[in-house]
Amino acid sequence: MKSVEDAPEIGFFIPPMPQAGSHHVISRGQRPDFYRPLDLLDKGPGKTAWVDAFEKIFVGLYWALEDAVPYAFRTPDGTIRSLDAGCVKMLLNRNPPELELICDVEGYIDSVRPAAPLLKRYELIRGKLTKRIMEATAAES
């Protein structure tokens, strides 16, 4: 995916950040940048509160969708949201990588799937994470 024109509607709104800050791990920019896997190779600290918040929302989205999470998507009100590329990079750079990238024919990241270790980490709170996604509203998003 290399254009917002290709962003599917996912049928869910995105829950707010735990500290209700103005920034969000599911980006709100209406013109997101699109990446190929090689664009995300630089290293950085992989375990931060920001990445932890991303993991929980990302895994909750995956379980709610019952499928890979589109890199960029539309919420039911048409708002464009996209996965935070920095967080995707952190999970991708773990050893072993904690997510799988699904790319389009031109090599751009189309969707992202959590790897087994990431799913296992949150299995005990699966219901809570999924419910948080399914009950999110436009007002919170």
C-alpha cells in the first residue's frame, strides 16, 4: 500500500491512549508516509511505554479483525489512521521479529500480523484487549 486511496475501512474506532495524551500510537495524520521493509531497519530502544501501548492496541486490532492489520486504514467515520512506523520498526527489529510484514507487489507494507511470541504475551488479556477495540467510539478516537 502506498496511497491512502488503498486504505480499507476496518469497522472499528481506535481506543484512546492510556494517559489520554494528544499523541497516539495509531497515527492520526491524514497523509501517512508509506514504507518498504528496508526503510525500517535502523535500531532503537525496543521496550518503552509507547511501544507497550502500541503492542496492546495492535494485538487487540488483530484479534478484533481476525486478520492482519492494514498499515493504513479508515475508521467507520472515514478518518485515516495508520500504524506508527517507529513502533512497527521496534517490533520488526527484535530477535526474533515479533511481527510479520505483508507487502504489496511494489514492496510497500500493506498489512502487519503479530508473530506468535507477541500474541502469547497478551493471551491472558485477550478478551480485555479485544473488548477495548470493539467498544471504542468516535468520540474517544
